[in-house]
Amino acid sequence: MTEVFKQVPLYRFLYFCNEVNLDRVVLDCGAGGEAPPLSLFSEFGYSTFGIEYDIKQVKRAAEFAKAKDQELNIMQGDMRKLPFGDQTISFVYSYNSVFHMTKAEVELSIAEMKRVLKPGGLLFVNFLTTRDFRCGQGVKVGVNQYEQFEDDLPVIHSYYEEGEPDPLFSDMDTLYKEDRVLERIYQGDKIRQGFVDYILQKN
């Protein structure tokens, strides 16, 4: 049975990728978890690779891939130093992952994603924005950067003002950009989340 993934913006990214005449090779930066969306790309014939910092999430992804009889190639690693050569990957994405670090580390990670991307290749990345309900909570570690908790574990979250990430992609063509604010019920409370999504092409 075909899986329906909750990472809805990646369906749009897949559509864009399908329109580009490059080898169908995709890299997910932040690829672990119990339902890794690399599986979606695998179903469409892509060769998949994934980097995940948390070994527990790597194991969860491996269990999912085994159950689906897929080779997703998700390994433990750090998106700030990707183990791939220059211009070797056609499509790269990081969904709800890159902002789990300081803004200085985000810049390193984005530089790495662009380094491994082939000319003409596509990049999807999204950021938390300052319109998110959590912005301002926790221990401040920089401008709109806070140590907060997820699943009772401390984690850095970086939040961006409108247009703040744009300079990171000044050397790329922006194919799609969406500033999103959504409201939903989480653990019985109504919450407001802010994201900005980018789909970019390397020159």
C-alpha cells in the first residue's frame, strides 16, 4: 500500500524534481524517524540517501525501510559536514531539520547542501519564522535563537524574520517561496506555527 506522508511540502518538491532532467538521486538532510519521506522518492524511482544525527532515528528509519523492502541508505552523520563529493547529488532537501541548530551552524549546513548539489539541481529547505508561537521561549542563545525542549530533550531552535534567510541563497534561483502560518491542535491546545519554505535551483 502506498504511504501518505505528513511532510506535505515535499510533494511539491517532488513535482519540481520530476520536471528537471538530471539523474534521479536525492539526499535528505535530517532523514530519520519512523516514517522517512525518502520512501516517497524511492517509490518514484529515485536513488535515495539520507543523513541523520540521532542514531535512534536512524534505527527507526531502517525498521521502516525494511518493512517496505526499500533501500533508503540513511546513515548517521552531520549535515554541517556532508560525506559526499562536490556536485554529486541532483536533489537535496532538509524538511523541518536545519533550524535545530544555531544560525551560524545553519549557514554551514546550507553551504554544504549547495556544495554537493549538481549544477541545475534543486534544493528544498524550510525555516521556522518569528511568527511561531514558541519564538521567545526558553534560554536565549542568540538573536531569535533559543534552547527549548522537544520530547523532554533540550534542543536549539532558530527563528527567522521575514526575508532573513534570502541572502543564504543569493547565488541560486528561487523557484518557489512560501511564508506559511498554520494553526492546529497539539496536545489539546491550539498552537500557531510559522515556516518559510524555499525551492531553489543551483546555477
